[in-house]
Amino acid sequence: MQLNNINKKCKKCTHSCKQLASQTILFCRMFERIKKKKTKVVDLIERPQETASVVV
């Protein structure tokens, strides 16, 4: 998964992509936490309930 592409979607998401919005926004929040805390990928793997909604 390319974080940069998803990060762009976070900023550019409009009403026309509302179907993606809920998933994208969830990932955006996760992505922001990763940037702030500099979380390692291992930490995401340990929290499958957060990553699962992104994978779907």
C-alpha cells in the first residue's frame, strides 16, 4: 500500500467519492497517528482491528 497516494486522497476527497470516504478517512486518521508518533509497521500488525477496515 502506498501511503503517499492515500494521503493525497485524504486531502482531496470530495462528495463524489463518499463511498471511499469512510475507509479513506479512517486510514487518514491512522496515517496521521503514524506520522505524529512515527509508529512502526509492527505496531499496526499488532492491531488487526484497525488495519482490517483499511484492507477491506
